[in-house]
Amino acid sequence: MSHPAHVLTPDALLMMVTIERTGSFAAAARELGKVPSALTYSVRQLEDALDVLLFDRSSRQARLTAAGDELLREGRLLLQQMDAVANRVKRVASGWEAELTVAVDKAIAPHAVFDLMEAFYALKPPTRLRMRSEVMTGTWEALVSGQADLAIGVAAERVNSTDVRCELLGEHEFVLTVAPHHPLATVPNPLSAALLAQHRIIAVADTARGLTPMTVGILPGQDVLTLPSMGAKLEALLRGLGCGYLPEPMVRPHIASGRLVRKEVDAPPRVVRTHYAWRQGVMPPGMALTWWLHQLDSATTRRALLDLHEGLLL
């Protein structure tokens, strides 16, 4: 029997990821350029070395066992860490990162983010830029798991990590709005929690995968419509599909035009302190990350990232 350290190679972990993503050994073999029998043999070797079953053979599809699911989760982290090491090596050689990944919370104004991207590319840097759109805990998770180098829109409760440097971006005021034809539109303010609980609330799903996702503003027993983006949530509010909280600058023009009605709630205002964050290491940040941090040090840039929502919603 092979030692686990001899079979837990990057190729073996990539094989596991590919099988899980494609849903079958045959499809994974085609993608990896192997014959199915060779792939099956590699999985058997891995199972023998670990002395566990990684796939449930009773199904025609490649379904992971609990052990296989754990290996896949840890394997993905190992592959990400290997990529991070390779990127750090390249950064030492050139000063510019080979790739910079920025995780941006969906509550951040996308128009301002595109302004920053445009200014960055005007420098003609050798760094490839990868942008990730996340929600709540998912923004923090992307950073601490090594999937992002910079996170913009990190909640205040996440700023106590010794391995991560956080700086205040500003405060978001989230306000409750409904369409003019929604039943709550004509109810006198402030609305009680008991009354709100009787109406559907529209939420954007937390994108955390490994950490525990957050739920904010949802009352016990309340019907929930969960959507993938702030833009989708705004569209649902405009159609009267429910009530929901969004950053005040995002809904401001729609309130002014009468397409949405702002409602006061019998509760303290929802003001969220948000931060930007990056991992601290023994080496100074590369030139690309340094440029982004310099831009975020500007009060004008920080305000734009919170306020500049008009005209573009993702």
C-alpha cells in the first residue's frame, strides 16, 4: 500500500476536483485526457493509500462519500495554497504580482470599482486582474482562504484577525423600501417587527462556502425570496415582490422618482461599518496590491465605493 503522502499529489487533488465538478468518471477522464480505466485505477490507488472509500459505487454518478467530500474540501485549499506560493515566488522576482485577485462585496458601488479597474489598466501593468463578487461572509472567506489578495466590503466583526490588516472604508446605511403598490407602502411609519414578519422579505444570499453564512434582517417565520445579486434584489423590490433593505445610495433615485417608497422601522437604524482588508506577510505587498491600497487610502475613493451606485448594478 502506498503512503498517503506519495499519492496526495496536486494531480490527484485536481482529479478529485474534476470528477466532482463533471459528475462522472467518464466526463472527468475526457477533460483530463485520460481513459476512464486509468482514472478509476488512480482513484483506487488513492482510496487504498488512505484506507477509505471516496466515492459511492452504488450510484451511476460519481457521488462523494463523507470522506471524499472532506478530502475535496481540504484538497481545494491545498491547491489554492500551492497557487499562492507560486504567485508569491513570481512577485519576488518581478515586483509586480503575476495575478491580483480582488473580492468585492455586492454592497460596494460597482461603478466606482470599474473606475479603479480602468485607472489600474491605464498603468499597463503586467499583473492579471481577477475580480470576485461576493456577499457578506463570502467576502471575508475569499481573503482568508487565499482566494483573494484584497477584500473590499468586509464587515466590522471580521477585523480582529492578526494575519489580516483591515482599514475602515466607511458606513453603509441600509434602508427598507417597497414598491408603491406593495401592501406596506401605505401603512403608517414606523413598521413593527410583527407586521414586517407577515410580509415576504427579499435577501441576497451570502456566498460563504466553508464558513457559516450570515443572515441579516430576516425575522423568525418570515417568507424569504433569496436572489444572487443586489441588482436582482432591486428589480424584485421595484416589481413589488417583497420588502427589503438596500444601501441608501442605491435606492435614492428610485425613491426620488416614486418607484420605491422608503419605510421606517420600529428599530435602530441599520448602519453597517465596512472595511477593506488584505493579508499581512513577511514580505511587503507587491506593486499591484500597493497601487490598490494607495487608491483606497483616498477619502474620495472610499466615499465613491459606498455612494456611486447610479447607472450600474451587478
